[in-house]
Amino acid sequence: MRRLRYIVLAYVALTLLATWPVVRGLSRNVAGDLGDPVFAMWVLAWDSDQLLTMLHGDLSHVRSFFDANIFHPAPLTLAYSEHFIPQAIQALPIYAITGNPILSYNLLFLSTFVLSGVGAYLFVRELTGDARAGFVAGVLFAFAPYRFPQAPHLQVLSSQWMPFALYGFRRYFASMSDAGHSRGGRWRPLLGAAAALVTLNLSCGYYLMYFAPFVAAYVVWEIWQRGVWRNRAMWLRIGVAAAVVVVLTVPLLLPYLVVQEMLHLDRSMTEVARYSADVYSYATAFAAQPVWGDIARAFPKPEGDLFPGLVTVLLAIAGVIAWRDPDQAPADRLSPRPVHWLLIVLAVAHVTAAVATMINRRVALDLGLFSIRMTNVTQLLIRAAVAAIILLVISPPIRARCAAFMRARGFFVAAVVAAMWLSLGPAPEALGRPINLAGVYRLFYDYVPGYDGLRVPARFGMIVVFMLSVLGGYGTARIARHRGATAVLTLLVVLFLCESLSLPITVNGASTLADYTTPEARVYPPSRLPAIYAAVKREPNVILAELPIGQPDYDLRAMFYSIAHHARLLNGYSGFFPPQYGQIALALSDVPHHPEPAWSALRDTGATHVLVHERAWLDDQGPRTSAALTKLGGREISRDGTDVLIKLP
């Protein structure tokens, strides 16, 4: 336990370094930019306020939990994106004491790094029996290069529960061989795994859909590895754990199903393909990374900064090739026959050709008498698989050696390949052009409910990072056996951090607007609430329209400041938008020139107040908007500089 405390402190110290200067302004500066983090803060505050109200005995908020105060009068608007309920529960004590959503968000942001490191440490230490291997694996996962371009996406960063879930399952299966627990294993680690999996499912919808197949495969791998297929008590316990996960996950999916049914929300194949990884994404680093940012930029695209880092790859390769069969005697070496060598050469040649074809889209070899032209990656892989299967069938020694490898490392190697393949989306591409490789993701998109609502297959990249980190832990364990290993591993960790970190990371990031005045690059906690919102707070039963509407930077600020005044808003920003929102935004886009459509839109939505940010427009449209609303019967009830609150009749 003392060692674990030191490990946690080490990850905390590395997190503060890796995220500098976030710690300098925990309660006032937003880690990342002022886009999605502001949305996440609004969701966290909404969740926390509902939870605190329910804890005080008002259970009526259970029914209205997903009826968030944006996009009025649309229902279930919280289900237009992630609900962040596990994160809100995690930060609830801080929010209850301080009422500061910025502080709550920043602490959650930092915790994802620390907990990712701790979870990977525990899991890899359990796999290898080596604490140093666990620590290095934790560093590889917690501070992976992929995490830093994802800094604005708290849900994507919340991958820390992946290693905790697998660690729980590993401990459970290990307990089955302990004295006194041979019949079915202990409940405690199994329920811990279920709790981690539920938390992961509810922390990020992508991981609910993307990581579930890998968890199921891992459990099957453990069962096969230990040969406990016929253990009925084990199956009963696994079934109970699965039922717990389903029972605790499904209720919070029901609002999403209702919204899907109402609005027919799904992602087009074109949109999904745009946010899929490219083959060259794994050679594309985050542009702000000082070591690789200018070198490894093979094919920049949205969500395509998937370069895992050279140290991670080398350690993972070491973890694979340094494997030894513990049951093999030193003199017991394989002696393949000529036919075996032929099959090995065929399999390796076809895999090599498949990789080359994936990278180059086509490969042509001129052999003098004839030439070979290869374009079909899927066909090459099938041929390699056929050769490998024949080899395993006719050679028991090779089959035994392969089975031993699969029991030791096979799951993680297969998981890396599968996650990379799935990250390529429904129509794999290289340098933005199609390649002849089967899009496995397309099967999930077509036949698994929920996949058609996800638009970023590239986020399988986090699973790639996790599995590479585990293999890197195996490689570290191998290095740790040699004299002077501590110095070598320290150097590797330092090199990894140099090629991973992007210091200083962005805080309060904002871009310049072209059509509106760029708002101040910060938001203020409720304790420093702008005066105009204090005026909104004093008004009863407010349904508020903030103008301009439909511009994300201003809509996000409207949402954020509603944390303090709790008014229902016509404004909103989320993963999806209700159909009427575009019509409302259009009707209110030019009140001075089109007052009647604007007034009609306000009346139809039930708006009671309009807050005009006159300075938001580049010309004099702001003051003219206020004047037009007043002329139509509105009454100015508060003014703070160029912010005007108008009460509608």
C-alpha cells in the first residue's frame, strides 16, 4: 500500500508537469479551449444541481433530469450529447462546496491522467509481476501523445476505467486458483470490474460501444488461458456481473433511444468516413508536439493525430519479440520441415505485401518474365491466413508454440490490430484515397444499434494506445531483468515524455471570429457573474433568448452563465440540434430588418426575455436590435455596458 501511495504521488507530479500551467489557475482558467470544455462544464453543473436537489429529498428531478435548460422548448436535450453523470458524481463534493464549475472541470481533467496511470500500473503489474513494468506502462498510457490533441474532450480523456475493468477481471480469474476459491473465484474483484465497466460506459458513449467487444474478448481469453470452460460457478458469477453492468447502464441509454426515435438522429456514412483514421494517421503527430510536430505529419486530418510515440512502439515490439515459452526447455528448438518453411514464407510474404499495399495503395513488382501487381489488401490477408491455418494444422509443435504465445501475449497483439483496423472506419483510406481493405467497422455501423450515431471511429485510437502500453509493460519487464535496468528505464521514460508532452498546454483557448466580435477569452465562475446575468437571476420564470443566437461561441457562453440563473434558453450547443433550432436562429438573425418573423419566433417559443449583446456585431446591428425589440413592445429592464436585458410583453 505504501508503494501504491508513492506511485500515485509520482503520477500526480507528472500530471502537473504534463498539463502545465493548468494548476496555476485551477479555479479560473479552463484547461483546453473555450469550446467543448465550456459545454462539458455546463453539463457537469446541470448534473450536479440535479443530483444535489435529489439528495435533499426532491426526487421529482429524476423524471426531468434529461430535460436540460437549452434548446427550449425541445425535451430531453441532455441526451443530444454525453451526459457526464459519472464525472459529475466524481466532482460532486467539490461542486457542492465551491459552486465553481471551472474548478470541478479542471480537477476532473487532471484526474483522468492520474487515474489512467494508476489503472495501467495495477493491471500491468498484475500481468507481469513487476512494479517497474507497471509504472512505465502507466506512464505510456496516462501521457500518450494521443491524449493531448484530445484535451478539449473530457469524455475521450475519461478512458482511465479501461485498465481498472481488465484489472478486476484479471484479479477475479486469478482468485479462482487461490486456496478456498477454486470453485468460482471471489466476488470482490469481479464486482470491481463491473463497477469500472459501468463507469466507463457512462463516462463516454464511444467507449460504451467501442470497448465492450474488447472486454468480452478479454474475458473469453482469460477463460481459455486458464481452461475453466466447464466451471459453472464461474459462468454464474460472470453472468451476474454482466447483468449488473446491463442493469446500471441501460436506464441511462433510454433517453437517447427516445431522442433517436423522435429526431431520427444518425451520422451519415460520409460524416463517419471524414472522422475515421487514415492509414497514415498513425504516422501523424499532434502539430503542437515539439519533437514530432514538424516531422511526423504524414496526413493531417480531423481526429487523425494518432502517432503513438517511438518509445511506446519500441517497448511494445520488445514485449512481443522477447517473449519466451516458460514450458520450453533451453535445448528444445523448433525444427520446421521444408513444407513448414514454405508455408511460413508464404504467410509472412503475404502479410508484408498487404502492409506495403495498404501504405502505397498498390504494389507492382517487375520480375523480368512477368510482373506482379497487388491492390487487394483483403485478398492478401486471406491468403496469409490460409497459409497460417494449414501450417498450424500440420505442425503440432508450431501449433503448441503459437498457443503458448497467444496465452501470454496474444490478446493484446490481436487487440492492437483489431482496434487499428476498426479505427479506419467503414471505408479505409491511405492518404485520403480508398484502399482495397474490408471495412470491418461497416459491419458494426450496419448491424449494431448505436454505431450509426457515432461519428469518430478514430477514437478507437485510445484502445490502440492502451493495448500498446500493456505490451510496452511486457517489454519493460524484459528490460528490468538486466543489470542497470533502472537507469535505462528512467531514460526511456524521459525520452517518452519529451516526445509526448506539448508544453505549455492551451488554457482558455479561443479563435478569432470572422463575422462577429470575438468574445473575451475566458469565462467567469458564478462568484464573478457578469452583472447582466445577475439581473436575469432576479427575474422569475425566465425563458431567455440571447442574441446573437446560432453562433457557437456566444451560445456556449449563454449556456455557461445559465448555471447561475437557471433560466430556460432558446440557445444551445450540443452533438445534435433539434430541427426547430435552425429556424429560430434564422428568424432572430436580423431583427432590425425582419422584426415580424423575429417577434413571431419569440412568441411561438414562449420567450419572456431577450438578452442582446450589442457589442457582438461588428457594425451597429446590436443597438438597432435592441431598439427594434423595444419598438415591438419590449421593455429594457437592465443594462450593463453594451449588454441589454429586454422583457417581452
